[in-house]
Amino acid sequence: MPDVEGSTEQKEFYLDIPAKNQAFFLKGSGALDWGVQNRLSRIFNPSSSKTVMLAIDHGYFQGPTTGLERVDVNIVPLVPYADALMLTRGILRSSIPSSSRNGIVLRASGGPSILKELSNENIAMDMEDAVRLNACAVAVQVFVGGEFETQSIHNLTRLVDMGNRAGVAVLGVTAVGKDLVRDAKYLRLAVRICAELGAHVVKTYYCPEGFETVTASCPVPVVMAGGKKLPELDALVMAFNAIDQGASGVDMGRNIFQADAPVAMIQAVGKVVHEGMKPQHAYDFYQSMKNEKKAEAPVAR
Ligand code: R5P
């Protein structure tokens, strides 16, 4: 039994130190509940306020995408270098080690395949299962201007209600249909609608003209989507510009897992995102990592 009298005499109340009321580090997120803030802190690195999210959810509508045929072989080696993983619950349960420490962002909308109208999505998982999987956020596609625009926006708002009840963040993903132009005017519209309707984080494409107006007019963190595969230096330039123009990180897939050296590429992206490394320096880093790896590789007989 503890000595109650003795321990009372030893108490220290630090009466001269006022309790701190610390502001949360993410834009527009100060009024969120502790659980949502904690989960966002597992997606965004509190030291840099940024994230390198690795997007590998492409299979939910297009099957075994190039580079994702074998997640266990090609993707698991990248996992230690990502802050967060964006993926489906099927791939998480089947292929990602449960000892991984990344923030998990679960794809929570779906329905149509590439053979059908993509905007005709519904909510595709329960929040209860997201909590069971220890997810930090769920992701939902929002098709502003698409055929099923209203339906996709209602998917977002229902997930926001479910997420707020459970303390799980919601990532609104702005999807650009075939006929929509990815310019700042469109992206401002799509991103702002997601934030207004409660998304805690918004993912959108980069646009070379006016991207800073897209991030400035969004009251919550914006992460840049990677898009189709570019030469590695171009992808690093795009990531650098997005961060420089107000993005809180990147959510890249093909530009990482389809790179010549994916493990080197994700680390180079990390240099740009977390350390503000200039793209050419990050590319030099990428090349040296790639060459080192080649030097280590066994010689084919
Ligand atoms: C598509 O809508 C998915 O959300 C992907 O995660 C997204 O397109 C990012 O992947 P990528 O960088 O390959 O475009």
C-alpha cells in the first residue's frame, strides 16, 4: 500500500507555471475533437505539418494496375517511407503487415468499374469497420460536375457525419471527369465544396496556373494527387511547387510505384515534402539511391 501521508507532502503543483493551451498544428483543424486531431497527427507529421501519403487504392475501380499487381512484393518495401497509406480494406487486411505504423486512409466509396460511369459511386464501407481497422481517415470521391455529382456529395456528407461520431477524419477526393478541365477555377470550386461540406482534408490535382488560389481558398489541408506517371524529375518539380504553393503534402501513387526505383522515389518525395529540398537536389538524391541499389543487386548469371 502507498504511504498516503508521505506522498501528500511530496506533491509539486508548479503554481508558477500556467497550463498551456496549445494550438493544433494543422490548418482549419483547431476545433476538431481530440480523437480526430490525434488521427490527423498520424497522417501528417507534426514536425513538418506535411504528409507523404502513398496512394495504392487504384484497384477499387480498375483492377490490378501496373505496379500494383503484387502489393506484397512491390508495395510493402515502400511502406516504411510513407507517413500514410491510402488503400482499400481488402488490400490492407490481405497484404499490409499489421505491425505497420503508418496512418491508414481507407477508401470508403466505390461501385462502378472502369467499364461503367465512374461517378455512380456509393459509400462502400461502414465506419465501424474503419474503426476496427484503426483507420485515421476514410476517403470518398466527389465528382463535382459529374453525372452523379449530388449522389457523390451525399456520400461525402454522410461519411462526415459518421466520421464525426466516431472521431475518424474524412478525406474528400476531387475527381475530374473526362470532359472537365483541371484548371484553378474548377479545382477551387471542387475543393471548396468538399471543405464546406465537412471534409477534414481535401485531395486534388496540381494545376500549373493559380494552384496557390486553390489552397488559399480551402480552409482545411489540401494534399496534391499525383496523377499519371511523369519523368521522375518532373514529378519532383510538381510536388515541390504544390508544397511551395500551400499544399500540406502529397498523395501520390503511380509517380512513386511506377518509378524506375520506387524505394528511392518515395524517399526523394519525402525530402521535397518534409525538408523543402529543391527538385534537382531531390532528383540527384534519387539517382544516387537508385545507383546504390543497382550496385547492391546480385549480378544476373
Ligand atoms: C483515384 O481516384 C485514387 O484516389 C488514387 O489514389 C489517386 O488517383 C492517386 O493516385 P495517382 O497518384 O496514381 O493518381
